[in-house]
Amino acid sequence: MTFSTLAEECLRYLVQTRGYSPRTKERYSITAQQFTAFLLRRGHQDDVRAFTGDTVFAFTAALGEQGAHPNTIRANLSALRTIAKHGQRVKARGRPAVTEDPTAGFDWPERQKPDIAIPTADELRRFLAVALGAEDRLTIALLLDTGLRSSELARANVEDLQEAPEGWYLAVTVKGRGARHQKRHAPLSPAVVEVIRDRMIGRNLPGGAEPLLLREGGGRHSRGSLNHLVMAVAKRAVITRFRFGPHKLRHLANYLGKQAGLDAYTRARLRNQTSVATQAHYDHVMPGDLHAARAAERQALARYLGAPGNPVPAVDPGALARILEALGQIPADRLEAVLEGLERLAGGIRSATESTAYRLNAEAPDAATGAATGDLPS
């Protein structure tokens, strides 16, 4: 059996039986073609007997020499491993076409997880301020509101917009192996539902099988056209710090959910993710969050070291305004006496605090003196 034949049979099985997506099939097919071409260049035959650990390792090394990204090499190895497992189940001349996994005899490149940038509040305001047509405005609103994959929204039809007692949702076909015909309910915000229904009326109430999202010129959106739309809007908003596509809005939606206090399972469910572990890739920390976290750690360190008293609470602007308003209503001849009384009260509080600190210092060992007075180690 040729390796090419084995790869073709494997891909048919993955799509027809396992429910793999056409995009995954295309990616695996490219890997199979590249490996076949590599075998022929190295003087081998297009034969499963040449599908060995040595040839796969050499293929991997050649990809590295050509500058392929480690994640790309891992993706190619994953495709070859899938083909090898299929070959172990297929009989050729009375025995398995592939007797062992040729990708298992060596270490794969480490997976690279780059830090994915998400738009700041200012960048998002500029992005949303770009003037758009009605269809594009609806598309951007849905991407931002749901954080769904662009492929999922591109497949959505008008009939997928449904109402339940708890509110409106979008029944989307989820991504995943064997999940091409599964539907999951993605809740929608009332404001976005209102925009959608306005567009439905504007389209003269189209049939249920028609696409929910349309291009401005007409026709169903594709994954690629959604990417192009978001990047074009980002370009008009002069966002150049990173490549701004629909997936950035997906990451942003997860970040906002985390800021809102949603647990990892709920956030995964909102994004149609099949594994909570995937959340680790979507969790981000903005620079402002880091400063706030550092301040919180500093306060925790002071408490841990035994600093006296409680941290000074933040001043409530409303309470301060009410105090100033009350002072402003006191007659001038009595205001001075009130201020003197407040000063004596503050002095008493300071004296009590200093006395407590002195007592704690006297009781604490020398090494903890700085901690007892609230001083942090240098």
C-alpha cells in the first residue's frame, strides 16, 4: 500500500465517520502531501514501509531547518500520528499496514504559547466608533456580545435565533470532532437581540434557512470574510499594536467574563469550549490589573508581618462631600470651635495608635521590630 493511499483512506474516515471538519481534512492532506514529497526527494518510494520513525524524524528536522514554527511542526506530527493510528487498523497483505507509531520514538518540539494581546478600553472605543453599514454593525455587535468563533457565526441561520423563558439565544453548531451536527445555545444580550430583529424587519422577514449575518454587498459571511471585516475596521480605527481579528474579540469576551467574577466552567460554556482547561489559554491580565494585584500583595504582606491596626480605608467621595456640606452650614463663630474639637479627637486617635505600636514593639523580638511598626523590609 502506498502512503498516499493510506492518507486518503484515513481522511475519508475522519470526515465521514468521525465528523472532522473540512478545514482539518485540508490541513492533514497538506501534511500528507508534504511527507510524500519528502520521501520521494530522499530516494524512498511512496510506500507505507517508508513510513518509519527515521523518515518522520528526518522530515521533522527538515521542517525545522526551513524555519517552520514549533507549533507547525507539532501540527504536522499530530497529522502523521493520526494517519499512523489508522494504518494500524488497516490490513495490508494480511497484517496491519503500519505496525508502530513512527512519531513516538523522539521528543516533539515544545508547544509555544505566545502572549496574545487584547484591545485596551481606548482601542475598543475607537474600534466601536468606526462608522459602519447596518449589516457590518450587526456582525461586529454579535462578535463582541457572544465571543463565539467566526466559523460558528458564519454558519448561523435566521432560524437559529430562538426565544426561551429566560431570554433569547443563538443555537450555533459547535466546533469539534464529531460535533458538526450538535447545537449549543449561546445567550444573547437584549440590546443585540433588538438590533438583530430590526435587521430582520429590514430584510422583509427572510426565511429561516437564510444566513443570519450578511455581507454589506449581500451573501453569507465566511470565516475569512469575517476576519477581513474585523481587520478592516481595526485598520480604520488605527489599531496597529497587534493584528486585530475576530479571535481577539473572543479573548476579550473571556477577559470581561473573568473580570465579572464568572468561574472558568461558565466562561468555557459561554465560549462553546469543550474543555475547561482551554481557559488557561484565554485568561489574560491587563497592565492595570497587575498594578492592582501588586498593591493587594503589598497590603497582604503588611498584614502578614503584623502591622498594627487595619489598613486605612479609602475615602468615600460621597461621604466627604456630605461632611464638607455640613461644615459649610455651620455659622462662622461656631466653626472654629468645631474644628478645634475635631483636632483634639484626631490627636487622641493618634496617641492611642502610637501607644499600641510602642507596646507591640516592646513585646516583639528585634528581628520583627520593623514588622511590628508596619515598616516593610527593604
